[in-house]
Amino acid sequence: MTERRLYICLVYLYVKNNVNDRRNIEECIRNYILVKGPKKMKMGILRVTAIHKPVYRTRIHVRSPWLASMGFVQGALVSVAPLQDGFTLAVHDKNCTLIKGKGSKFIHVGIENKKNNPVCQLGVYLTQNFSIPGLSAGDFLAAGYDYGTIEARKLPPADKYVVVASQDYSAYLRLSGGWLSDIGFISDTIVTVSLAHGYITLSVWKGGTATYSELVKFARKHKYQVIQDRKNQQVTILDITGYLLNSAGFAKGDIAGIHYEYGMIRLFKPDLQLLGF
């Protein structure tokens, strides 16, 4: 049982039942585990950005289509507890007694400008007495969403992070944007795909003009797959299908990191258990 789930149990018991006896709490927690069982969190990605005007500071916008359904509705009172290389957010009942822990702070969920979507804006340095150690502008964080709580942990360095989506009940990932053209992945380019557990390497075909049969022989010899860039409304896109993702150990909802250089893109699957999830 993670500290996050234990915290949820204790807050629930305190607010609903005002249970103070330790033995009763432990019994209720055991019953909670038996009834609820383990639940996989929904995962997302956050980015630490910088404000380039006074007061200079870094900030994090927590945006997600799940915020409202997870209890983070407009005006909700949220506690922020800093962790090493991360933080936790927890929604509180306005009628419950709030105990402000060391380094914690309370914020409210607002509405993003021009969009009727809730958003938590968290400044990494909100006051002189509140800070999140280990975070700086440009860092990526894995965010685990459960009802009433969000836990964020710093991810390993990478150029980009994405979340594997689904299409027709299968894992699916689309890479798109001008950055693909900048590194040589232009429309109609042949791309070879090398698979290993937790890794997918995409490389621009450098064999020059080749017949289809020659390309197939090359792919079979080196155990590669072959895909092709294409354009959609003048934007270069690269689709990675469920077969390739599943073969490398990626599933729907997984976080994938991206390292890239000219002619090569490498996707990797970070170990979220090492981060505390």
C-alpha cells in the first residue's frame, strides 16, 4: 500500500467517522484494501515552465481532461505538499479541519482563460516559505491521477514525453510537429524501426533508392520493421501502431520518453516504480 493510498484512507476516516483509535484505523485500512483492491492510476505529464517577467519564478500548470471527474472542480480547496523532486495535491472538504503540515500550502482550482476547464496553477516557488526541492524550468514530471489526489514525480531527462493513446482498442502513438522535419523525418521518408523491451528506435532510411524487395530483405536481416512518414494538413506525422508498441512492452496509458537527433528518434519507457508509483 503506497503512502498516497494510506493518506486517503486516514483522511476519509477522520472526516467521515472521526476514528481516533489506532487499532480501528488499521482494521478499516485492511478492509479498505480488501474491498477496493489495487487500482491503476491514470498517468499524465506535467512540465515546469518559467515566467520571464517580475516576479521571476517557475510554475507548473496542472491541466487534464480528468481534473473535474477526479474532484478538482472550480473553487475546490487543494493542499500542496512538496516532495523531493515532486509534490502531491489533495482535494479537501471545506467543512473539514485543515492541518497545515511542514512546507505545505493551500490553493484553489481555477478556470483556465478562454476555456471552461479547471486548472491548478502551481508556482514552484509560491512564497519564501514554500518550495519544491529538485525542480527547475524544463523538467518533466509524471503525474498520477486518482480521485481527490494527484501525485507528481520528476522524470529522467528527455527531449520530450508523451502518453501512449489507443485506437480501435489497441495501443497507438502519433508523433507530429515541425520538429520531425527539423531532424530529417520529412513526408514520404522511409523509416526503419528497431524494437527492444522498453525501447523503440526510429531511423531514417539511409540506403538511398531501393526496390521494395531490397528494403524487405534489409529489414528481415536486421530484424527491423519499416514505416513511412506522411503529411496531414501540412504537418508531418509518424504513426506507431499497436503491434510495434506491444512488441516493445508499451501499453495504453504508458508514459514514453523521447530522445532525438538528426535522423534518429529513440523512445524509452521510464520505470515509474523507481519514481514511487
